[in-house]
Amino acid sequence: MIEKSFSIYHLEYFLVIVIRVIGVMAFAPIFGNQPVTRRARIFIAVAISLAIFTAYPYIPLKYTTFWGYSAILLKELVVGLSMGFMANITLTIIQMAGQFIDRELGFSMVSNFDQTFNTETTITAEFYNMLLLVIMLCSDMHYFILSALSDSFELIPIGNAALDTGTLYDVMVQYLVNYFVIAVRISLPIQISIMLLNVVLGVLAKTAPQMNMFVIGIQLKIFVGFAILFVTLGFLPNITGFLYSEMQDIVTNVIKAFIPVA
């Protein structure tokens, strides 16, 4: 029979683990989505924390006062929130691409409430976001969040997180660069198609001024945009895989930013 003692110190250690896990679950893709209720998030966080608590050996926390323990909790919360938030904002790239597309099609004035980010978004951006989440679930990409969360306890020991602001700044700058570049690349087929259509409509407006190109142009843009959108949907799994690799790099670099210097 395996006997393992459990004291108040183990409980404090377990609560610290729960704080970091809850921080990740608050913003992480799929787990942090608005349709997932708070009770479900807390239940998942406690279950994951219990698994991590039993998987890793107990290490006594180094603190002497209540404020010392509070500082440890705050550190773990910052680590968890940073990991979950940086993983979640990677999905905003596909939303930006959808907003670029809706601007070309004339759908930018049609907005929808996005429950994932609690913001107003366009219909194509919401459509892309839903498909992206479905592909992530079908391809088990959400397991990466759990794997990264588990590995973070090995790389960043509890209570020893040391934030490297320079590394975190580089991660944010690199993300902002990739944010616009990748979003433009995703929406580029429709943008080029609409630009060529505008050129054709401009030529027709000069050759046949009696035709109402404004009315015809709106309908043609929607038709051409939907056609290109339907054709490019086959590339969405590749786009999802690329965004998944970006998410891996960002989360990995965020974890490196909190690794204590030996």
C-alpha cells in the first residue's frame, strides 16, 4: 500500500498550482471561450491541478509571512494569465483576415458579437474563427495547451518565476509583425480579385457610361468574393496548422521569459 502524507503545506502547494492553471484556463483557446461556463472552467482547472500535483514531486514553498505567500500566488497568476493570453491572441490573426475580406466585400458594416473575445466582429471573421476552433478540436490541437501547462511546472518551478521583460517585449513585437503579415496573406486572394474587378468596372464605366456600375459592382463583388472564399476554404486546414505553429512559438517564448536564471 502506498502511503502519502497530506498536510496544510501540501494544501498551500496545491492552491498555488490551481492559481496558475486557472490563469491559463481564463484565456486559453477553447477552454477560455465564453460558451464554457465559469463552473466548467473551475472544475477543469481543479482536475488538471490535481493531476499535476500527483505527477510532480512536492517542493516546500519558500516564504515566511502571509505577504510572501501572496506574492507567490501573484507570480503564478501572472504566469498563467500570460500563457493563456498569448495563446489566445494568436487566433485574432484569422479574425483580422476576415475583417480585411469583409471590408473588400462591403460587409464591414455588418457586425456580430463574438463570444470568444467579447467584442464586435464581422461575419466572415466570425465564420473563420468558428471553423478554426472546430479544426483545432478535431485535430487535438487543444492538447498542446495542456502539454505546455504541464511542462511549465517543470521549467518554471513554483514560486521561482522571474520575468525577463526584454524577452517578453521581443515576443510581443514579433507577434505584432506576424499579426498583420499573416492576416494580409490569408486575405490576399480576395483582395487581389476585388482589385482586378474594380479595374474592370472602371474600364466598363468609361466605355458604357449608361450602365450603373455602382449597383452592378456591389453584386459582382459579393458574387466574386463568395466564389473565391469557397475555393480558398480548402486551404483553411493549412492555415490552421500555420497558426498552430505560431501559437507554439509564442507560448514557448513566453515560458522562456519566466524561466529563472540559474
